[in-house]
Amino acid sequence: MINLKSIELREIRLKLKEPFRISSGVVEERRILLLKLTDQSGVAEWAECVAGESPNYSYETIDTAALAIRSWLSSRVIGKRFEHPSEVHAVLDRNIAGHNMAKAAVEMGCWGLFARAQGKSLSEVLGGTRTEVATGISIGIQQNPQALVERALRARADGYRKIKVKIQPGADLDYVRAVRDALPEDTEMMADANSAYSLSDAPHLQQLDGFHLLMIEQPLHRDDLVRHAKLQQRLKTPICLDESITDLARCEDMIELEAGRIVNIKPGRVAGFTVSKRIHDVCQGAGIPVWCGGMLESGVGRAYNVSLASLPNFSLPGDLSPSARYWDRDIVIPEWTMNEGMVTVPRDKPGIGVAVDVDYVEKLTVRTETLTS
Ligand code: OSB
Ligand code: MG
């Protein structure tokens, strides 16, 4: 049972070790919205909203998400009773269009709190089966191919099971070729365009087929399912959709249209775990592999992603890098670590499986407010 008493919203600033550049923008310091959900008996769990500072990946931002949670979402869960967290999504979703990342932060927090109160791990409550998850790295756009090669070689030496490079027009074929030539043949490699191309780029993108990539992620605009289908017909490389898959229906459309062959599931993008699980199940039934994407989360958001990635059809390495890839110091104890490209799922610990370093979070906090009924 879930019976929420309050949600504390807290904005922290956390500086990335190095700027992260994708085709649609660059981040140097993350503004992260943390939620602390407390129930009537005093049990508490933390959650994280993955919205960024600017509306490049999605129209949502940390500020629109805080507005949505404060104005429309929190009153639907605080002081209300739920037998199970799988009931929360429908309540948050009714007559509120979009704002998936805001909904997800609240919904996933309810899953975390439920697990914590039951003394079970989040992975177990979700139906996870894996004790460890394979991990890939997402490397941002670099100044030149050589700089990218250096980072890719370091990642390979660190043990990552998949190397994803961000691409955009003007920083694609030469960059991917340089990395492919530098890495051992058997290294799993992929490229992520974050919507930077159009269908007229098909002849150009066909040249990526020569690099035997595991997949190309989101080459076209988020709304271009039909165009992705046309592009997929012309590419040997499987298309994986990220930005386009905002709910279960979009995923079903992708399958029906053959607009992609792999799905990146980010729970924040699809309004939380209930929809993530549905997408996972539909893909499993259709023979579509899924993997867990990342949004440069702190150790709190990472806990949710790692638990989700323990479900059986998460058969490809996720963007689940350990804490030290992003931060000098993470906000959780213990920090997330990787061993031979695998991250351990904290199945023997209740709730999200890590503790929040509250003293450090306090130092990083720029804004806090408590929502009650
Ligand atoms: O497209 O997957 C993406 C980060 C911010 C916005 C979009 C994306 C990403 C990443 C980062 O690729 C993956 C990570 O968290 O390590
Ligand atoms: Mg992506």
C-alpha cells in the first residue's frame, strides 16, 4: 500500500566532469530535480526527474516539470491510497497531456517508496530477473575524430560492453570510421544522432552500413515514424528509436510500420515504470530487443534505471555508466561502480538500493519546497 504524506522538491546543481555535447545542445552542469517522497508512517524514498535545463531533447525542462508536479500532479497522489504503484500512472495521466518526465518522477518515486516500505528491492518489485546489467557508454560529440578515438579507447579499456558515439551532420562518417578502425573488431558500437538528419540524408546515412554498427539511434525527427520506416528500408543497420517512443502506442506504431528494430527505453520519457514495463513486454512479444537509455542521471536516477534494466528483455547493454564517468562525487552511498562492464543490481537491499548522501545534497541544493495536501 502507498499512502503519501508529502513530496519534497529539491533542485541541486551537479557539475559534469566534462561537457556533454549532443547534436541538439551541450550540458556542463546539470540542474537536477530530486524528490523525497514520505508516507504517513514516515517511510521515505528519493526519486529524480530526468528533465534537462533546456528543451532540446524534449519540450520538458526542470522548470516545467517542477510546475507540473506542484500544480497538477502532486495533489493526485498525496493523501490518496494506492494498493500498488502500477495504479499510479493512470491517475497521473488522466486529462493531463504530456509532461511525461514530471509524471515519471512521481510515479517512479511511488515504486521506490513501495519497495522501501515492503522491505523489498525495487528490482524485485518490478519483476527483474538479472543480478547484474551490461553497461555501455555514451560519448558526446568531440572536437575532432582523434579526440573521439582517445575516449573510445579509454572506454574499451575500462570494460564497457557497448560504445555509443553521438553524431551530427559534419561530425559523422569520419568520426565513426576513425573509432571503428581504432577499436578491436568485436567491439559493439553504435551511433546516436538525436534527430539531426532528414530523409533526404538517406544516401549519406547508408554509408554507415559499412561500419557494422549494432544500431543507429534516432536519426530523424521524433514525429517522423513514417519517414523512419522509409529510411529503415534503405539501411542495413537497425534503427533504434529514443525520442520518438513517448508511450506504448508509439512503440506499437514503430513495430507495425517497421520504423525501427530496437527500442531505447528511458522511463522518464514514457511517464514511468508502468508504461516502461508495457513497452518491454510488447517488444519482447514482437522479438524487439530493448535497452535502458540514460539522461545523465545522478546516482538516484541511476538506481531506477539499473533496476528497470534487470527485466529480462533488456538484452542489450544500457547507458548505465558508473558514477565516476559523470561526477567527481555522486550523491549516493555507495556510488555506482562497474566491474568488467557490468553493474550489480542491488537486489539484496530495500527500495532503490542506495542511500542518499543528505549532507552533500544539502550543500548542492539551490531551492527546496515541500508539497502536502
Ligand atoms: O539521446 O540518449 C540520449 C543524454 C541526454 C539526452 C539524450 C541522451 C543522452 C545520452 C546520455 O546519451 C546517456 C547517459 O546518461 O550516459
Ligand atoms: Mg538517444
